[in-house]
Amino acid sequence: MLSPLEIKDLLSGGGAALDLFRQKSTQAIYAANLSASLVERELIDDSQMMRLIELLRTDGV
């Protein structure tokens, strides 16, 4: 599962949380548990969720 900070970094093209994740991960992530509660708690909106899915589908983390 990606943290909200990692998700925000993915959507903005990079950041400290995503950098740390990549340093500690040995393989690219192409799928993640993207809980609907992220949208319900207004951490991201529907369009950001769709963009995140597309980023993971095409580029990985």
C-alpha cells in the first residue's frame, strides 16, 4: 500500500517520500492497494485516483 505522501509525490512527479520509497525498494511497483477510502477521506479526488492508476499501469513506481 502506498502512503498518502508517496501518492502525492507520484501525482506531482516526485518528492522526498517517493525518493525514499525508491531507495528502499528493489523492484518497480506496478500495482498497489489503492483504497477507496483515500477518496472518501478527501486525500485525493476521483480524477487524481484515475491518474494514479494510469501512472502505475504504464510507468510503475
